Amino acid sequence: MQCTKCKSNSTIKHGIRKNKNIKRQIYFCKDCKSFFSEQNKFIDSIYQKEILKMVLELFCKGESYKSISETINKKKHTNISKSTISRWVNKIK
């Protein structure tokens, strides 16, 4: 794994970070002494891929960010803001 700060390949695994939805491998760079984690190539998010998929499907159907937020929050018992949804959609574009 290449360091995200100095681009060195002198890195080692240094544990796993867990939150309510995902586990992510943590790395330590021996050269610049920094810690970093794997980055999601799609969207770096704490939310489940199922939620991201639902957001994109609703957006493709022509739903507004506000209605997508309300629908997802009601179905999945989350608190995703319309600005987060907007950021996801713009990142995909």
C-alpha cells in the first residue's frame, strides 16, 4: 500500500478501524511516520453500499435531494442530509 502523504511504499499494516457500518485497514508509513487508511475508490463513506445504491437509484428516477434524504432516513433509520446526498451525486458525475 502506498502512503497517501509521501507516496512511499514503506508501509505496514497497523490495525483495523471499525465504525457502525464498515471496517477499514489502517497503515503506518515508516518514512513519514503517518497513519492512513484504505480509501474507497467509489465514495469514501461510512454508510453501507446498499444506502448509496438506493440514493443513486432514487436520483436517477428524478427525486430531489430533499425527498431522497427523507425516504432513506425513514427506511434505513439514518440521518443523511440532503447536502451529503448532493455531494455523493456530484462525485459520481
